[in-house]
Amino acid sequence: MNKILLTGSVAAVALAASVGYAAARDQIKIVGSSTVFPYSQATAEEYANKTGNPAPVVESTGTGGGFKVFCGGVGPDFADITGASRAIKESEVKLCADNGVTDITEALIGYDGLSVAVSRANETDFDLSEEQIFKALAAELPDGNGGFVANPNKKWSDVDESLPATDIIAFGPPPTSGTRDAFVELVMHDGCADLPGMAELKSADEDKWEEVCSRMRQDGPFVEAGENDNLIVQRLEADPNSVGIFGYSFLYENSDKLKAVKIEGVAPTFDTIADASYPVSRPIFFYVKNAHRDVIPGMSDFLAEYMSDEALGPDGYLAERGLTPLSDEKREEVQKAVLEGKKFGS
């Protein structure tokens, strides 16, 4: 037996001894990203239907919130799996290690497009540049004299006269969300970079550049809507002039109610996300606590279901939910790593 698997087995035995099998949960507990939530939920339902076992409990806590729970410790009081719409951060690896969570496996499950969408009742076919989005949603904008002013733009037409004269109202994720992290990095930073004076600021004071280019406005036009993306969908239906920010799967599942906002002339689709022509695409993950594999009933069978071609393949049921699948080669690599319990970082 190799060292990695031996380490995981010893941890599992220690966990079983400390809590007793009778005390272990009879349901797998999954937390994390709202973007990964529908994929884990679909897999949980399929697993329960096939095995007759209780369906895993899946909670949408946000990526950051999920890692906080997942990394809290080993034992039945702590989550077994967490979904993430970004890779784990070094600080989260340290949090895990500090709490005895030293053996985890990373699973890249596919790709997602971070979507901006509006109600189908909205008469505008939006096509926004990243610069326009930044000018609409940033807390501050350059004043042209080397300083910054509070964002004065209240209507889309204030950003660009070609846009409609409707109030800027954008419902988006909170700071604990990986979707928020991705939106800031992939949209706000790019939209900020080419504004007058920003290249010079980045060279002179990168921390200040990061602050200015990352801060979302808090004066009304940007509304933190929590970790439940379904609530954003409801708000867009209630206010057709508002826009929402969430993962492509929610746009895909609600395409009868919503339509995409093009970004830099490209709409999110399976093909544009897969070939990266859509400018706001990202990988999505889940992470497994290997010490729980042999203690929490059904963990191995559930992971086998999640890693199956029936789930992850190009014609799998997760693609039907909006997941952009991995290439065959990459999928096989991930399947092997998860099923064998490859230790993250090894």
C-alpha cells in the first residue's frame, strides 16, 4: 500500500475509533459553492435512487463558507465534501491542516461560465464590455486627475449613452462566494485595467490598484443577494430592468425565464465556455475529506457515482444541468485521482 493511501487509512481508523461507527452519520454531508450545488444535488438524487441509501445532505454555503465548515475538523460534526467555484486557497489549506484535516482530494469536475442575465421581459439585448460593467458596479472611478471619486453612475445610459436609461440594479453574490471572487478577478479587474491612469497606479502601488479595482459599490446599484441563486432568479422576474450575476447552470436551468447578457460580444454557451471564447469562464471543483471515506456510510459509492461517465461525461446528466464537461483525457485523470484518494498537493 502506498504512503498516501496508508495515511488516509490510519486517519480513518483513528476517526472510527474516536467516534464509534454507531455515532457516525448515516448521510453524507456536502457544503460549499452555490454554483456546484445543483451538480452535487443531482448526483445525490441519482445515488439515492440507485442504491436505496439516504440521499446526501447538500447545503449551499458559498465557497468560502464551505471551506470554513469543511476545514473545521475531522469527525461526524464536520462536512465530508465541499464544492468550490475556485481552487482552494493557501490560507484554507492551512486552516484545514491546523484542524487536523491533512488528507484531502481535489476533483476538477468541469467548467462554468459566470453569467450576467436579465429577465426575458427586458426588451434590451444587452452586450456589455467589461469596462462598462466596471463603470456600473465599482465603488470608485478615476477622476482624471490621479484620484478617485464615488461612482456617480445611476443609470446604464450614464455609463454609455448607447445603453438604456434605466436604473442600474445588479443582484450578485456576497464576499463569501467563489462566484464573487471570480467576478471580481475576471470582470472587474479586466474592466478596471484599461481606464486612464490605472496601469500607472498598478506599477506604483499594486495594493491600491487591487483595492480600487475590487471594491463593489454599496450605495444601492449593486445588491448582495446571498448564496441562494434561485432568489436572484426570482428578483429578476420581479424587476425586469435588473441584472443578475450567477453561474451558467442557473441561467441554463431558467432559460425560459432569463436571457444572457453578452460580454465583449459573446454569450455564454457550452461551446464558448469550453473553448474560452466567453471571457468569464472558470473551472469548478469539489474537495473530499479522505479520513471520512471508510467511516461515513456510502462515501465510496457516492464518489463513484459522481465520477462516473454517466454523470461527468459529455452526454451525462450533469451536462444536462449546465456543466461544461472536461475532455476525455482530463476526466479520466480526475476519476483516477478521486477514486484512489490522491492526496492534494502530492
